[in-house]
Amino acid sequence: MSEVVIDGLKIQYVDVGEGSPVLLLHGWLANKESMAPIYNQLSRDFRCIALDFPGMGGSEEQKTPWCCDDYADFVEAFMQKLDIKNPIGIGHSNGGRVLLKMASRKEGLFSKLLLIDAAGIRPKHSAKWYVKVYTAKAAKAVLGLPLINKTGLLEKLQNRVGSADYRNSSEILKKTMSRLIEEDLTEQISAIHVPTLLVWGEKDTATPLSDAYVMEKKISNAGVAVIPGAGHFSYLEGAAQFAAIMDVYFKEDKK
């Protein structure tokens, strides 16, 4: 585990493997360890970098509420600090939202994208409902997944995401999530032209499968892969299927 200072904040990250760079961004109130099943597989062929967003995992919290552009600026600064150039971007949920924002703002920033149950389409529910209900349910869901438990991540996530319940989250993160949810990226993502694979859980209720098809329609070079029976954490719930999808999608990128 390593640490770097970005915009005055101490940020923890992992940097494993060698080869073309892969940047992994976790979901809301999760941490870099929640992406371990992905970077453990890919680090055999790629340099994989996964960070803890501010206020999550082992990273210091930002001083004011952020919007999606703030997250995009932060990740770009992180990439520059670690000399990460033209990486593959992999993001789950809110991490996918940040990648969508970044790729829509600057062409050529990523070589390709893999977005897992990504956020970014304004939800049908109100922001207030989404913040109070989704954050708690999502965090509890990931903590209870058998794969997390079997790989020893359960205890780490419990320690670092123990305050995942909304009422225990900081005011800054509550306000931050409200701002994120209020922004709809539907039209912005039309500016994305890099190869983009949208991996989705068939039964995702947090970011429904219909969002994936909206994104596929808007992004010029996109496709959808559905994991049957999986929910919002499709890469964990359908681990075998997801691993096979990555093998095929990244086959030509291995060096």
C-alpha cells in the first residue's frame, strides 16, 4: 500500500503488476480493496493502480462537498502525479460515473473503458431517497457477498466501510452524493468515442440495466454485457462470468 498527497489530501492507493496501465475506481463508500478481485486478475499482465477516494478507505476527506467535475479533476491530478498515461479505465458505480465525466471532458485520456453498473444517469427516485437508502443497502450488500468473505476482504471492508450507513456518513459526503446524483451525464457522454464495455447485473436496482442501454446508445463505440441474476455488484456476484469477460475484452491489450 502506498500514499501520495493530491491537492493537500493524503491518498492511499495500490500499484501492482507491470505492463500497460489500468486505473481502477471503486464505488460509493467502498475502497480500493473492493476492486481487489479485478486487479488481482489483471496484474498478471498489466500495471494496476487502485485508489481510495477522499473520505473513503484510508484517504483523507475533502474539506468541502464535491461535484463530479471535482472528482474528475482529482483523478487527473492523481494520474499526473503517478505518471499514468492513457490507461484503461475500470470503474464500478460511482467510479464509473467519474470515468464517464473524465472521458467526456477530454478525448484520449483513456485507451478504453470498462464500466461496471455505472452511475451517471439521473435516477428516477429523488436524490434524498437515493442518498439515504442506496448508500446503506449497497455497502451492506457488498459486505455480505460470499466472494468478499472468502477472499478475506470482508474484515477489511467492515473496518473501512463500517460507517457506510448513511446516518453515520459525514455531512460532507452526504452533500457530495446529493450533488453527484443531481447531475445527469446522459448528454455529455456522447463525446466519448473510445471502446467502452458496459458490464451490468441483470437485477441491478441501484443503477438499473436500462441505464446501460442508454449509455450504449449515447457512446459511439460501446457494448453491453449482462451478468444473469447479478445485482449492483455484478463483478463480485457473477465473478466467474466477469473474469471471462475481462479475459476476452483485454486480450489484445496484453503485452
